[in-house]
Amino acid sequence: MRKFKIAIYCGEIPPPTFIDRLINGLAEKGNKLILVGKLTRKVSYKSNHVKIIGYSGKISKTFILLYYSVLLSLFQNKEKKKLKNWMELNSKYNNISKIRYYPILYNRPDVFHLQWIKGIEDWVWVREFDIKLIVSLRGAHINYTPICEPKYAEIYKRYFPLVDGFHGVSKAIMQEATKYNSTLEKSKVVYSGLNTKKMSFNLTKKSVEHLQILSVGRNHWKKGYRYALDCMRILKDRNVKFTYTIVGVDEDEELLFQRKQLDLLKEVFFVPKLGFNDVIEKMKKANMLLLPSLEEGIANVVLEAMAIGTVVVSSDCGGMKEVIKHNENGFLVPVRNSKDMAQAILDASQLSESESSKMLLSARDQIEKQHYEKNMIHGILTLYKHSYEFKNS
Amino acid sequence: MSLKTASRIGLVLPNIPNYSETFFNSKIKGLQENGFEVILFSNSKYRNVHPTCETSFAPNFSKRFGLIFDILFAIINCLKNIKSTIKLFKLNREDGLSCKNSIKNCLINSHFLSHKLTWLHFGFGTMALQSENVAEAIGAKMAVSFRGFDLYIYPAKFPTCYNLLFSKKVKYHVLSNEMKNTLIDYRISSDTIHIITPAINIDFFQPEASAQEPNSVFQFVTVGRLHWKKGLEYTLEAFAILKKQEIPFHFTIVGDGVEKEKLMFAVHQLNLEANVTFAGKIPHNEVKNLLEKSDFYIQYSIQEGFCNAVLEAQAMGLLCIVSDADGLSENVLHNETGWVVPKRNPTLLAQKMIETIDLNDTEKSKIRENAMERVKSEFNLTKQEIEFKLFYTD
């Protein structure tokens, strides 16, 4: 397959784990990667195909601004002027935009891959320079941002027709994007990929005397933890012995109050964000992973649990049903329904050893087939190639 | 009971009340009319003085240009009132504070030290934190009001925050019997806790004489900031049940706040776009007009000190359905002046809404009239004024 020069933009460097997997995978395939964004901590990649253009303070910003201004003036002055015109027309002729735009313009990638579509308005200019504009459709930005902030619905409707390729993390999200003028012809579902070979699978039956229930995810209303706590109260009323831990939530006032009001101080624990390996360790020890979300693309944490052999109870939101087949490889419950969630947890805890093994094996199989990391890289490269051809056809 | 002449009350509030904050303004006015002198203390960085009260602001120790002047000013204040400062320092030390922290505490509280007060009244429990010894240091009696958030939510995050305060000699003001019981659970003596419920302007909140045409679509309303403690997500889930049963309704949410995004998404996900309006924050007059056009008022809060909006709705003749959170079951008497539903249970709320819709006109009128009568006699400003006068008369 053709080798591309790809600029990945997600605002901050290092990017989240799932984007990092994509970067490493693309680099391993011999593609050249450019990452532009705000450096939040020091980062390095094994592959010398990854070039980082990061800024963290005034000095680095000034350096990048001066460096690329001079280079563009010397070698690509015509293009620099063209970009200046666009920036002025769109009221973006300022230093912050220059710091983000100039390195991209100078390096002139084949593909500019925008990870968070809320910023699409800032990046449509790349098409003026024969750079293909690819956008990823991920969770919140498409599922609720345009509903809660109608101005984004208008922005999407205006700019989606200019996009060369849409990467949907699920079929559901790809369909949702059509409401804002995306075209299915330019879209491709590429599921999140895991390196399953590095994730050991364990079938050992865990004790269900005292259930260990785990949720992992940032502290945000869309994660639906309020419903999970109501569900825990139902379990307690049914005399189930359990411990419920949420990793990624620490000092949330609403959840702390709810825990106290529902008398769950001895059962529910909040743990601040942990590193990937610590999360996997916790997941291995848990009887089940609970995803009470109201909205998701496809939650990576569910994929990880299925890969290592932990039963998943998930709400039926976003693209979750594209991974979980109810009663076959996990449990799926309607969103905003604590009662059904509690029942699913009980059902999961009452699986016989053979039923449990069958379900976990089926889950692992699903991940290996649908979320194999190499498939993800191949899918993304196909999208680039297709959009490249589409543009030129 | 005789009222001491020229009693000076220091009222400690997070902000100086602006024109629209009727509760504190009517309280201040009432006290002044009864011969009390009121001094306001605030730690707000917006230094707007109150039109009728002397106002004193806490030093601002946040890192900024001008910090040095605030520190100097606080030191001078402490030195000018050296007796009170030394007393405060000693009391802090007796409470186990280190020498350094005791000095810091004197500086933080330096704006109180020059005032000779009869009462130092902290308007919220949280306002008394780190100022537990100030009243004694300046020779004043100490009063603390609890209003809901400070008694129920703040301690969920900081469970031991009131340990020191509750060890002091304090006269407590709470809004409901429920709150009194909560304080008693903290081993506060019942004699020191006084219930003074909120009150509303009953002359303003009364329906126009002409009866409204009945609505063909049932009009529900709720008024309050969009905060998780208002339980609006549960409320919307109850409305989703009504919608499934094809009951014609419209629900208007008055108020604004950080939860709007979450609630808008809930409206979308629950397929309620055609049935719910976010009216935003609107002036009192418009709230009154909206209440007048509505049939039912819903306050399905998770936590609520008492809730003036429910009093206003009752006064306007709306049928009120509320949760049993804290003071709400004293605000609305179940089956007498409205209905009280267990909190966090949308199914029960929906059930009660449907039952209420199905009541005949006589039953509805009875509840409505009971509520209007009770609010008029129990929750008027004159009654509240007398109760506060008694509160400060020892």
C-alpha cells in the first residue's frame, strides 16, 4: 500500500491511548507522521517516522512561530500569502493560529487527520493546498455536542461536505453524522484496535460471594455513574454483597453526595485516574466491568475487559451493540435504567462456570475478529487511499 | 421579652445581596425596622456596598498585584484591635492550631476585629468555617444559619468540616424540622436550634381574580437553577413515562446553570423535544405570569433546604408535586397541600403526576385552596420578621 505523509491533530500531545495506538501502527507501516499540538508532558516514539511539533510555553511558541514563518517566507512564500488571505477572511489571522497552521503548511502532508471534529472550522483550509482532510467521528462531538450546542450542528452541516473522508468509530456514529451532511460514500467504519497478543486472556472463575464491580472512565455526566449508584442501591436492597469501584472519579460532589444519601459508603469507592497497566490489573480482579454510559462511540475500556476475560455489563448506547451481543458475549441493558442494570449484574454473577467460559471466549473472539490492531491500521490506510482517489476521480 | 437597644448584628454572607435577592433584603429591612443595626461582612471579590448597611469585606489573599496592600491592611487592622487579636490567637491555639496558622487565621478574620457586635451571624454554615472563634474574640454571640447545601452536600465531601464549629457555643437557625433533626444527629442540643422557615411576598404572589381557561395540554413548570441537586434528570425520566402513555403535557424549566448540556441531551434521548422548554432565567414578573398559566408545579429535588419556589407556586394556586428531600415534605403537606413522592424514583413520580391529573375538579380545588391558605398564614414575611426578632432577643 502507498506510504503517506500524515499530520495527526488532536490538540494535545501525547494524545489519548487509542490515538497513540493509531500513530504507532501507521508509523510501523512506514508512513511518516507529524504531530502538532500543545505538549502536556514529554513524549517520545520508538519510530523515527514520527515528528513532534509541540509547544508548551511562550518560548517554544515564539520559536515555532519564528522558525516556520522564516522557512515559509524563504521557500513557500506564495502559499504563505494564500493561507494569510484565508486566515484574514475567516478572522483567524493571529499568532495562535499561525503556530498551529504554519508547521502543517510547511510540512505539506498528504493527509491531515483531525481527531476531534469540533475544530473542523479551523482546518478546512488544508484542502486549498492539496492536503486531504480526514476527520474522525468519535463519541461526544457527534452524539451530543450538536444537540446541546446548536451552533455546532450548523458548523458541521456547512463543513462536512468539504471533508475528504470520515472515519467512524462505529456504524451508529457514522449514521448519526449523516444528519449533518456527511456522506456514507466517503465514510468508513474503522473499529478501535487492540494488540490482543499483549493482553493475556484468563478464564479462571472468580468468586461471586462478594462481587467486585468495576467502572473505568473520566468524571463526566455522559458516563452515567448516577445510574450506576442507583443500581448499587437496588443491589444492596436485594442483599447482594458487593464492592463497586469507579476508576477516574475522585472528588465529584454529586457522586459523593449520592453515595452518602444512598448509604453506600461501605460499598462504593472512587479512585482517581490510573495508568493503563493498573487499570488492566484491577479489571483482571473484578467479576465484571460495568459501563453505565448515556453516550459512547465504542468504549475502549469494554474492549479491553472483553479481551482479558472480564464479563461486561454495558448500557446500550452509541455503538456498544456492535460489540456486545446480549447474553452471548456480555450483557446489554437499556440506557438510563438502573433496575435492568441491577438485574444484568445479578444475571452475570449467576452464570455457571461453563456459561461464563462460553461467554468470555465469545467476547475474546469478537475482539480478535473485530478489534485487531492491524485491522485498524489497514482500515485507516484504506480510508486515506480511498479518499485520495475519490478526490482525484 | 425586652429587646436590647441598639443591638448590632453582623451578618456574614458570601456576597452582598443585590436587588433581586429578596430573602436577605427583606430580612435586613425587617431587622432595621425593629431597631437593629445591621453590618454586612462578605468575602466576595466584587466589592459592591449595600445601599442601607455598613459593609465590610474580608481581605483578599489571592495571588495578584496588590496582595501586599491587603496583607499590610490586615496586619494594621490586627494591631489596631490588639486585644481582640490576642484573644482570637489564644482561642485558636487552644483549639490546637499551630502558631503560624493561628496568626494566619487572625489575618483572615481581621475585618471583623474592629466591630463591636451583639451578634455575629454566619448566613451559611460554610461561612463559619475558619471563623469559629471570631465571635468570642470580639465579645459577640455567635449564630449560624444552615440552608441545605451547607448541611447536606458540603459534609459529603468534607465529613469532619463542622467538628470545631459544633464544639462552640452557637445559636443555630435552620429552615425545617428535618434540618433540626440532622443537627441533633450531630449532637447539637435541641434548645440551641431554631426553625425559621423561608417566607415569600404573599401580596405579589397571588393569582389574578379572573379564572384561567383550563389548558388542553397539561402545563407543568419548575423554577430553579439547573443544578444536579434539583433532580431534573429524574423529572425528565418521569415525563418520558407520561409521554409513552400519550398524556398531553408541556414542561417548562425556568432557570439556567451548568447542568444545561446534560439536561438538553436527556430531553433529546428521552424524545421529549416537543414537550420540554428551557425558558432560561427570567424576571420575577415573568415567573409569576408563567405560574399563572400553568397547572402543576414539580420540584423533584435530590436535596432541598426548603425551597421558596414551591411556596410561590402554592401561593399562585398551582398543584405541587415535590420529592421528600429534606425540607420539602414540610413545605408541602402530603395529600393536604400537594403531594410528596420519594426521591430518585421517576416511576413513582410519573404515577403521582398521572393520579393528580385524573383527580376531579373538587379534589384539585381543595388541595389548591389548602395550599394557598397555608402559605398565606405560615410563610409570610411579617411572621418571619417577628421570628428573627425573637431569635436575636436573648
